[in-house]
Amino acid sequence: MSHNPTNPALNNINNQLSLDSIYEKDRQPVSESRKLLRALAGEALNTPPIWIMRQAGRYLPEYRETRRQAGTFLELCLTPELATEVTLQPIRRFDFDAAILFSDILVIPHALGQKVSYEEGHGPTLSPLPDLSALDLTGIDGVLSPVYETVRRVRAVLPPEKALIGFCGAPWTVATYMIAGAGSIDQLQARSLSLADPDRFQALVDLLVEASAGYLARQAEAGADVLKIFDSWAGTLDDQGFERWCIQPTRRIVDRLRSRGVKSPIIGFPRGASARLRAFAAETRVDALAIDWMTPLSIARDLVPPPVTLQGNLDPLRLVVGGDALEQGIDAILAAMKGRAHIFNLGHGITPDTPIAHVERLVKRVRGKRA
């Protein structure tokens, strides 16, 4: 897909990309510089860095306006001017400690040649998975070059004290969409194929490992300071499946990145891993683990010793409800992580019905400014 430089959504964006004039009065002091990277290096900070998953999204009116003018969702992801603007919107509004690249985990199957479309309110739809020989690994960088350009643009204008996070979907999670053609609750089709024809499923995972490792490496080369691997459906696997389809592919991606000289810290998010967090951290060698809200941080802290940093894990519903429920959730997490390298985040993505005022309150409370 090519982007359209004459898109009307671009008319007012180029003048907004530099944050200097907007941001000058709110710049953090030098001592606060690169808080996210310090936490990922194992430093236990008195005030943890904060960003939130899906922080650029439908709960923001400025995002909805850009999305409306962009055309299709994929066009939004693959138009650098627009994707840069959306990536920066939550930084301008909330002063988070990191920006995360605006993209989608399904740009990989799109780049491999499987048709991906998005219908507003219904999630992604993928064409039937073709024979694996029809998926083209060699052309992926050409299709995804707009993503790398977005990374370069964001890093060029993002305040230097702010980290930029690049990401991909983990092979298991991306494979579930490729096989089912859409999202599902129990991942029945992917799980069935992995059990009935493990060799074919392994071939698909192998392809996704290579595609994902190269994709992340190019993001790092373009300026991403941190990389994250989202395995949103890891919790649907049994123990054997978790080892083969979650741990091993992630470990291979990490190994390929390190062998290519990529030094960016890597955050793993095996959602639903629960007691298997220890094995995941030890075997994949990620630098940090994002914890879902269903796993108590006190348990995660016991399961995963330093130097692995923990990220999370506020229930997104507390952010929607606000009030005492929000503040109690925040305070409990800060207390549980005292003295441990920690990144404050949600236990999954922010939902579209989240009030902006609650996000503002979240940031203030995490930073010690009581509302």
C-alpha cells in the first residue's frame, strides 16, 4: 500500500510535528532524562516512568479526527505523516515518558501478502491463509518502509528525554489471526492446527519469526529506543504449547536481534502467562515483562527476580471508572513495586470509553501529585 501525500488530513499536521514550542514549559529536568531506559536497565526509581498500552487511540478526539480523514486504518498506519501525528498526540496531551509507534500487529501478514482489512467497530478481517509458499518474506521491507519512516520522523521530533517504543506481534498471536481470519476468544482454529499438524504450524511460525525479527531490527535502526513483543493470546496455550509456540519463537526473535547487534531493551508481553512468567523470562531473555491485570504484581515480583524489569498492571476498567477505584489501584501497584525496577502501565490496552480526565488523574497520581 502506498500513502497519499495529498491526503487532506495532512494539511495541518506538518506544522504540529515539532513539539518544541508546545513542550518547552513542561520539559522534565535533566535528572529525569530517559526514565524508561533507566528503569529497563534495572534502576528502581522513586517515581516510575509511565506510558499506557494503546495510548494513541479512539479515546482521544484528535485521534478520531485524524482517523476519520485518513481513509482506511491501514492507510493511517502506513502514511508516515499521519502515523507520526497520531504517535505524538498522547505525548502532547499527557506528557508520558515514552511514545509507542502507531501501527498494528497485522501489518506483518499484510506485508507477507495476506489481505487484511478493518471495519470500524468490528476489528480486523483477513483473507483465507494461502499456501505458505505464496507468502513473500523478501518483499516485507518494501511494504513496511513507511513504518520505518514514521519511526525516523517521530524520533527526530520527540523530546530527547522521551523514549520511543517500536513493536511487533508475537508469532503465536499473529498466527491466530492469520489462521482464523479474525480475532477469537479461545483461538480454537489455531490451537487445533498446532495440535493436528504441528509441522505446518511450525513452518508458519518460522516464517513469522524471521519476518518479526527483521521488522524489529529495522525499527531499531530507524531510531526505536525500546522494542516490545505483544503475545496477547499466550494465555490460551497449555504448558507444552506455551513452551513451543510462545517461549521458543520469542527467544529466537531476541537471539536474532542480538546477533544483528540490536542493543535496544526488549519488553515481552505474554498475556495470561501467570505462573509461567518465570520460565518465559528465563528462557526468552527479555529485559522486561509486561504483566496483565489478572496476575498480582506481588506474585510476579516473586516469580521473576531482577534484573528483569516489571511493567504494569492497572486494570483498564479502573481507569474507566475513575475515583477511588482508580486511586486505590494505582497506590496498590506503587506499593507492591517499591524498591523494584518498574514501569507503570495498564494490564492491557486502554479502552475507547476511557475519560481523558481519568488519564490525567492517573499520570498525576503516579507522579506523586495528589488530585
